[in-house]
Amino acid sequence: MRRKITLKHIARELEVSISTVSKALKNSSEISRDTTDKIQAFAKRYNYKPNNIAVSLKNKRTKNIGVIIPDIVHHFVTTVFRGIEHYANQNGYNVIVCISDESFDREVINMEMLVNGSIDGVIMALAGETQLKKDFNHLKEVTEQGIPLVLFDRVSDEIRCDKVVLNDAEIAYEATISLITEGRRRIALLTTDNFFSVSNSRELGYRKALEENCISIDEQLILRLPYNEDVAGIEFFLVENNIDGILSVNEIFAIHGIGVLKKMGFKIPENISVIGFTDGILSKYSEPKLTTVAQHGNKMGEVAAKLLIEKIENDVDEEDEVFTTEVIAATIIRRESTINENF
């Protein structure tokens, strides 16, 4: 029996990207005519059929849902997955999880595998490379086939689907205000590249808090670190800048920053206060214990699963379909890395 050909096979044989193959098969104007013809001829020769089983999913449910996550090392992502699995299992659904490892190609391959008859719908957070490329063709293809999709945390307005997000800008604003209330004026932001939707929103909240309190925004106090979380740049940054507060978009940056500051002889929070995101194990057992933004991942996962299962079980004509964005309210948990008595 001839092996079923996939986007990955075509891309490898013709030495082009998976994205190029996907777009060429849809006659995208972004791909040259010569390349499109070559890809389509190859696909026809080997009888490529995109997601040929997925079309039948509306009439034949598998009681499985797919989840694509960027990694498994972050506490927040694991709590979201627990929330998804808990709600899904309670409602008679099994969960199949795939990891994109922040790779666009892995995300496309995972999606192709899942929707080819394995699942009834998909929940996912966008990979770092996907947000960098801004290439969502593979997701639009899925939704156009009527397969329900829910995005959580890392989302894009370009994709018409239900979404579950944190009130990132609002809670970052609140966290920055709390540092200002302590009397901090040289507040650093440890963040990732701003093509990440969540990092961009948190930076907006940080900037708004400073502006509203007549504190000049010093761009040198904003450190953008790679999305693979290489923390090598933090030490030089903290040595070179005179800061008295830190807002970090995740706990890894925050905990590493605390370690560097302690080596430099600073006392926390007497000299410098630190607030991070994600109330994980690192935050609870660091020295000092980290004041952090709790993102309530379990709740986010449950809401995402509820939205997806409702879409699966309530067939709606495309013309009547309404998409919602649910916002989860984060909270700040005060610990030893800030001067808590001021609040």
C-alpha cells in the first residue's frame, strides 16, 4: 500500500517550507506561479488529499480533542492542560496532547496529524515561531473545514475562533503600580520579543502605569530576551542599570534576576522589589519567595475546553457562528520579594 503523503513529505522532497506548500495548494498569490505549479503537480502525482477524513467529523465524532502546547516545562502551561483534561474527561472526552516546542513546522505537522480523523476539535497556544512569522494559514484551513478551534493565552486576531486570554495589560499595569506605590522609580521590565501577544500586552500595561505616574519611560530599562528563554543577558543588564524594581513577564527571568542581584550584594526587597508572572513552584520556594501574578491556568483550561465542547456538540451554520473571547482575571500574590506592608 502506498504511504499517505503529507505536507511535510512534499516540503522535504521539493526543498521548500511547509508554509510554502500549504499556500501553494491554496493558490496563494504569495507564492510564485512556477513554484505553485511544481507543488500542485507533485501533490497530484502522489494523490495528496489534505485532511480528507476531517471533513466527516461533523457527522462522526471521535470523542477526542487535540491540544497543542508550546512546551511542557512551564508551570502555567501544565496547569492549563490539567484544566482542559479535567473538564474534557468529566464530559466524556479524551485528550490527545502534542508539543510544538515553539516551532512553526512542528505546529503545522501536529495540526495535520490531529485533524486527519483523530479528533473533534483543537485547543492550542501559538508557537513562538508562528507568532514571529505571522503565518496562520494552517489554522485558517482547519477552521474553514468546520473543525472547531479554541486558542488560549497566545492568540491572534487574524484567526476567527473562540479565544481564552488573561487580562495581561490590566494586571501588568496593577503590578507596576504596586511597585510605584512602594516608591520605586527605576523599574525594569524583563520581557521577551514583543511579537508574543502576551509580552506585548504586559509591556503596554507597564508603560501605561509609568506614564500615568509621570515617570519617564527609559527604553534602556526594558530587556528583551529570546523566546527560548536564554537568560544570559540578564546579568549584564542588571550590572549596567541602576534599578530599584523589576517586573518580569515570567518567573524564570524573575528568579534568575533575583539570583544575580543577590550576588551583586543587593537586598530584596529592601533595595529592589521584584514581581514575576506565573505562580509556579519556583516562585513559592525561591529565596526570597517571589511576589507573582497568578494566571489561574486551571480555570483558563476549563473555560477553553467548555467553549470547544459546546462548539462540537452544537452544530451551527457558518453564517450564524459567533466567536467569543473569554478573559480570565489574574491576581497578584504578595510574598517576600516586595514590601508587602505597603499594600
